Amino acid sequence: MGENLHSHAEDLERIEKNDFWSKTKIKLILPLVEGRKVLDVGCGTGLLSKKLVDKGFDVLAIDLDSKAVEIAIKKGVNAFVTNIHDLQETEEFDCIILGDVL
């Protein structure tokens, strides 16, 4: 994120486990994920990514918010600060998730 922008990652982490949209998004997305290798673009604090990891998926998560990525990493998610245009990934993914990005 730009230097002048404030990260709301800690606020999001505090509410996301009980937040209607966070819970609904996970319920909607999880059954649609196919394959093993998943790219989670705009992973935020990694709630969805962590659920995927716990279900046995190989997840790479990216976000522009460095604080959010820091929180995702603490959850055990393989996460990096970058955007999809700058991603230097040579691997192929079975599924790419852009929850809350568009």
C-alpha cells in the first residue's frame, strides 16, 4: 500500500471471524476450489487462505497491504506483498481466487 494509506488489517482480523461477509465468502468459495495449487490474490489477513491450507491445498497468497500479509504469515499462510502484475511466479495454479478484489 502507499505510504499515505492506513492499513485496516488489524481491524479486519478482529472482526472477520464473526463478520457476515467473511463467513459467507468462505462458505461460497470453498466448495468451488478445484485442484491442489491455489493462488489467493488480495488475500487480506489470510482467513480464506488459512482455511484452504487446513484443507490440504497448496496456497500462495498475495496482497498489497504489508500489515495484512504479516498477519497472514503469522497464521501459517505462504503470503507475499505484491500485486498480480508483478508476480514473478513460474508455477501454474489449478485455481486463482480474487475474493474482494473486483
